[in-house]
Amino acid sequence: MTGSGGRPARSTWLERPLGSLARFINGEPFKPSDWSDEGLPIVRIENLNDSAAPFHYYRDAPGDKVLIEQGELLLAWSASLGVHWWRRGPALLNQHIFKVVPIENKVSREYLYYVLSWALRELIGLTHGGTMHHIQKPALESYQVPCPPLFQQQRIVAKLDEQMAALDRAEKALAEQQAAALAFKRAALQTALDQAIHPEWECATLMDLCTFANGLWAGKKPPFQQASVIRNTNFTRDCTLDFSDIAHLDVEERQLRSRRLRTGDIILERSGGGPKQPVGRVALFELNDEFYSFSNFTSVIRVNERNGVLPRFLWYYLFHLYSSGVTEALQNHTSGIRNLDFSSYVMLSIPVPTLDEQRRVVEQLDWSIEQANNLLSYVAEHALTLASLRTSLLDAAFSGEISHD
């Protein structure tokens, strides 16, 4: 017997549609007018994905709203798809999340959690929608999964609980290493650059040290020329550039004459960040044989070393201001978009030690950041390995390979 998509399943197991094993009860479409600062929390998808995400509350009696209790099984079926245990007490369920209620004597809640997690990879391929993908309920309910007898379900769950707990411990250790690497990076920047630690360094403003240019606008006057354009999406959290998704756009030649990036330019993200991503990231442009420009949400900070500042030293300092939260304090919101108060930003005080001291600081930071990045790469690589192991364990469980262990 094979499962949906031709997967192997134990020949003695029946396959049943999910709709015969559980009821999938959708949450309610709470409106902003329903929100309150007290009452029962409303569980949205972001509350499932991020334990720090704030709740909205519903003050009135639940009425016909979908109430969930401790230990409920939930399936996010739209946008960010996932299977979750609810462990945070009584709450009300928002739309785009199913409360999964197992049908007694057919399947256990714990088995459903694992078999849904396994099936979700293929269900994702059946999603619909343009910007917000979602699983249609008829497709979910008709999807067939292996359903062994209850005693075998219990043995599978016990084995998976043991194995997944080991993976959880390994992932926790990786998360601790990641946090240590990020803390080390922040500490390295703080120690090397903080003015309180180096009071002997003289200071000047960015306005005194640099020239500035805003990015391209949507010009319509020919002639045009194609250029590679740095956008917000090309900035990393680590204030470097990701060149994997560079836009190649037709741009007015008259703009390009004044907006061609040079080696040593610092690109500043001036506008466009979301609520969880402050703007103000900076990246040092170090290519010397490519034709690049920069978008209208960015600006270029150009340093002339005759002013006594090395571009890489200044980039590190602006990176330090971003990572320590100084830049975030200079932001405002317009229609949900973050904007940097550029007039205040260019008046920030910048330490200007001697060029020899700047070179020493840059060399020290290059080494420290490289060590931190090596650890972060190690963590990312092993996190992928653990994710692959989870997939392999689920595949083994639902092909019947571990039911008799």
C-alpha cells in the first residue's frame, strides 16, 4: 500500500482521510473593533510562531467564539503553515487556525500531531492563493494518512517523543551557541568603538566627514541603461550585502552618472523597514569591477580618506550604532513604514582616532567578526542537519519502520 504521493506505508495499516480522524474547527475573524486590553487572549498565527508576540484580547463572554484550552492541537492553515501545541492557558482562536479535535477511538491527539507534521510537507504543495497561501479544508480533510491501531499509535508516539526530545536538546544547544556568537559580536563592537571606552578620541559629525546622495527614483526620461541596483532586501541583519537577489533595472542614464557606486561607499537603509525590522542598516560596498547603483529607499555615505576616516572604520562604527539601538531611536513611522530621521543621523558624533589607530581597530574587528561568523555558520549548518533528521524520523515512523522497536 502506498500513501498520498506514492509514499510507502506499512501494508497492515489502513489509510484514512484526515476528515475521518479529526474535526478541523476554524477560528473566528476577530475585527480590530473586537480587540481590548483585557479579557481572553486572541491567538493569531504570530502568537504560535513567536512566543514574544503581543496578544490582542477579547473582553466579552466567548459566546460562539472558538475556545481553546491548555494542550489543544492547532493547525495554522494560511500564510505560515504549521502544527502547534497550545500551552498557554485558555484563549480564543483567530481565523486561519484550525482547532484539531481527534475522533475518539480512532486516533490519539499525539499521533495526530506527528502525522499532521509529516503530511504538512506535501499539503504545502496543495496550497492555494497568491500572496497568502492556504490549505483548502476539503483538500485537508480528504488527504489520506496511515492509521495503525491505537496500540501501535502509542508506540510510535513514545518513540518519536524520545527521539524528538533529543533533537530539541541539540537545537537548544545550537540556539545558545548562536546567542553567544551574536553577543560576542556586539561586545567586540562595543569594546573597540564605544566613545565612553575611548574618551581620548576626537569626534566630528557625519556631516563634517562625508558627502551624501539619495538613491534612484523612478525616472521616465530616456536614454535608459540597465544597472544592478542595491535595495532594502539586499541588506542582511549583519550589515553586509546579499547579492543573491540583485535587481537589474532600466535606469535613466542621467541618474546613473551621479549614482554609480564606488568601492568604499557605505550604503544606508534610510526607509522601508517593517515593525520588527528597524531601518538604519549599513553596508560597505567593496566591488571594484561591477556597475551598481542604489534604490530610492537608500542613501550613500561617501568618505574621503583625506578627511582622516577610513571607510571600513566608519562602516564598523555605523554598524555599532545600529546594533546597539542608537539608530532605532532616530526613526518615525509613516503609514506603517519606518523612516530614518536623516537630518539627525548626519549630526551623530563620530570618533576619529588617528589613521594608525583606525587600522588597528579594523584589523581587530575583522578577526573578531570572522570568528563570530564562523560559529554562526556552524550553527546554521547543523540546524539544517537537525531539521533533516526530524524529517527522516517522521518518514521512518509513518512507513512503519519504528512501530515495533
